[in-house]
Amino acid sequence: MTDRLLYARAEAAVRGHILHVVTRDSRPTRNPRVLRDHLRAHPEETARCAALGRARAERGLPPEAVGEKGPK
């Protein structure tokens, strides 16, 4: 998210708190909110996503970061 302010707090090199500050105008188009609303309106998609996550975990694959973050 390039159009927001990001504040992070870390102690002993461990990130503990993250705060994203965005404008009220951009709230309806924020990806997490759009996805949440879609999944609430389409329970079959929610079930499909859950099944994919379980299948990935059963194969022993680690969680995968998604989004606009670059490498750490």
C-alpha cells in the first residue's frame, strides 16, 4: 500500500506492533476489506479458500506471504 503511513514498533529486533494510517476515502478499496466483504458474501469461496489452506498445510508447505511487501 503506497498511499498510507506505516508505523512499526520493535523491541530487541522483534516487530511487535504495526499501525497503518490511511485516509477515510480509500477505505472501501483497501484489499483486505474488499476480500473480507467478498468472502462474507460468497460462503462457497470461503470454503474453497479454507480447503486450499488445509491442503497446503497437509503437504507441509509453510505459510506464504502475499501482498505488496518486498523482501525483508
